[in-house]
Amino acid sequence: MGNGAIVANEHPAPHGVNGQTSAIGITTHGSDWYWAVTAVMAVSTFVFIGLSFTKPRSHRVFHYITAAITMVAAIAYFTMASDLGQTGIPVEFVRSNPKVSGTATNQNREIFYVRYIDWSITTPLLLLDLLLTAGLPWPTILYTILLDEIMIVTGLVGALVQSSYKFGFFAFGCAAFLWVAFTVTVTARQYARTMGGDILKTYTICGVWTIFLWFLYPIAWGLSEGGNVIAPDSEAVFYGVLDLMAKPVFGALLLWGHRNIDPGRLGLHIRDYHEDPATVSGSHSGQHGEKRDGTSGTNGTNVASV
């Protein structure tokens, strides 16, 4: 049996929502690709959760965050593969290419708003994975996540705007992204440098990988939702490859780097239910009361007890 998701979800025609249809939308090929990405995200989730059982509960925080990223992405890609979570928006730039030109009476392009819902959840989790690895203070982490949310929301609003004002929202999003990129590549790396060579190496690999990929997302946006240059099937491949690299591959790199790193070294003092709080606190104080540069404290970072 072939892929019938697009036909199954006709409302009232392919790519239809609330009685409105989009002439510029994914085909069965695009849906097939989304199903493939769904499968990879789902399998990655089970792998990351499975790997967490090789660690004590007090050492699983990065496994849980990373598995949550791919789990949310799997649901989002399931939705897009089913041709749901989208709406039609009239394009600003009408192209001659038949794949993105629409028809004489319908020049709506299918916009998957569910993609932005995914990003509004998963990109803060990605940043949490990274910035906790660097031992960044909580106020800086929270502010960076706020800017990340601004980046995502302005991208969504821009995608849903028909006029050239969409690029005003795009500019706001890019400005927010540049601050996030500065925090990840400069500020957080300075903190990671004080935590030890293995932590610095893991952070640098994952941080550079993430920011490199994130610089490509605005290009994808400009070619698809923004400029209506590439077909929705090509958009699916572009975003899908980026998400696969930024989520499952990122997760594998991060968890491999964390395989021998005690969360206590990062200021994450987490105890299991059978451990005595005083014992755990004393153990972490004895092991990590001094930073690598010889000064006391945990670099202003994170203390938790669960």
C-alpha cells in the first residue's frame, strides 16, 4: 500500500485547512521523506533513553534532555508527514517555476506551523544541553533561551505574513540568533575552558556543530517560506537534513562526550532517592569545591536536588 496521507487528510482538497487550499504544497515524495525523518527521530529517542539506563539516575540529565528533543521532533515530523499542522498563506513572490507558481486562482503556499512549535520546544532544550555542559550561570542560560524563543516566534510570524513586512520579522529573528550564537561560541566557551579539557572538547565540538547548522536555517527560510524559491518537497529535504544533523547527530556527539563526565563537575548536584542528601552534598563539595583555576565555588552554576 502506498502513502495515502495527503489524500486521507484532504479538507476539502489536498493541503486544505478550514475550507482553504494551497496549490503549492508537498507531494507524496515530500510526505515519504517526512515519514523517514519521523522514523529516525523515533528510533533515536529509544536509543537515547536506552543509553540512559547505563548510567545512575543522578547522571541521566543529558540523556533525558536529548531524548526529549528527538521525541518532540518525531511527533512534529509525524504531523508534517500526514500533511497536518499547516495552513495556506498567499506568497509574496510569484515565481514562474511551475513547482512554486501555483495556479491562476490559487497562489497559496503550504506553511507548516507545527515545525515552529517543534523548534519552540526543542531549540531551548538543545541550548540547555549545551549551556549546562559549559557550566554557564542560570541567569545567562535563561536569557539565552528567551532570545532563542524570540528567534523562533519571529520566524513563524514572518512565515505567516504575506507582505514584505515578513522580512522585518526575519531581521528581528536574525538579530536574536546572533546574540545566541555569540553566547554559545564565545561566552559559554570561556566557562567551559575552566571546567577541564574533556568538557571543553565536548562543548566545542557540539557548540560549533550546532551554530554552524543554525546559520543554515535562515537560508532555508529565505528559500522556502520567505522567498518561495524552492518547492515544498525541496523545503522538506532541506529542513529535514538540518534537523537530523542538529538533533540525532548532535545528541550522539553530546552523549558520547559526556560518557565519562560527572554532572557534579558542571555544578549539577543531583541525588538519587536512596542517597543521603548530606552525604551527596559533602561528596560534591569535596570533589568540586575548587575550580580548575584553583578558585573556590562551582563557577556560579547550577545546584539541584531531586
